[in-house]
Amino acid sequence: MENRKDQIIDAALKRFSHFGFHKTTMNEIADDLRITKANLYYYYPDKSTFIVDVLIKLANDVYAGEKEIVENYSGDLMKTMYEILEYRSEYTRKYYVLHICENLDWIKGLDINEVMQDFYKRDVSLMKVLYQKSVDRGELMMDDIESCACTIVEIQKGLGIIHTISDVITGIPNESNVDMILESQKRALKLIFEARIASNK
């Protein structure tokens, strides 16, 4: 059953990434899969549960790649953090329509708050692992790793929203915003970390 659900999610991602959640119907997804709507509803009785599973699948894929980057940290914190941002921006570019959909008012009605909190906590935990590795190597001077990890995740999320707010309002995607998000996030990391790292070398 899980394999079939994965196939459904993969097919839905293609349509969602082009048209967004709101403009995609369950009928269209069923047609893409060449199954009946009744068959699709067997796996997903409502669109809300479907959307949550799609977001979880996408977030898990992104997290797996970011975790691998952190595991391969070799003593250059800035390089590693830039790699994470660049990796994430590739996904944001590929699924940009979903990125702006994530901030639309209608999605707030979904039972997604707990899921988004889980994503946030997982992102913070991953940053804590990276910063602890850097501190242990003597590259980074940092007393409160937990607080710093929370702040970095929040800043990066906030910068993503700032550069896409017009797209969220109009519903018209402008993928060049991904480059602005990436550059802003890199500038923020440089501002926060460069002196800490340089002073410890």
C-alpha cells in the first residue's frame, strides 16, 4: 500500500509543482495515474490529507540531502552552510509554486501546524549537530548552540518569505526570487558567522 501511495504522491507532485495545490483537482490526479477517482479516494479520502503527505514527502527528501551534507562536514563551516542553502534552493526552484503556496491563507486551514513545527524542530536539530561539530573541531566559538540554531532557521525562513511575499499575494510565480533568497541567506550567514570563525583561527 505504501508503494502505491508513493506513486500517487510522485504523480501529484508533478501537477502540484506546476499548478499549485488549489488549482489541482483530485480528478486530474486520478486521470494522470489512469485510475478511477474512487480508487484515489481509497488512499486519500480528502485533499487536505493528500497535501500534507506531499509536503512531508518533499520535506523528507530535502532533509535527507541536507543531513548528508552535514555528515560530510570536514572543518569548513561556511562552505557546509552554503552547500545546504544551495541544495535547498535547488528544491525551492524546482517546486517554487509549492513554496509560495505554503504561505497562502487557504492552506492555513489545513491540519498542518503540527507538521510544520516538526519540520522546524528537525531543521534546528540538524543545525545543532553541524554547529557542535564545528565547535568540537575548534573552528567555531559558540556558547549557546540551541539558541543560535533556532535563530538561523528562523532567519532563513523569514528571508524566504520576504522575497516571495509579492508572489504569495498575486499568485504569480517569479522564480528569479529564488536567487534573491539564496543571496540574502548567504549574506546573513556571513554577517553572523564570519567574525566568529575568523577570530578562532
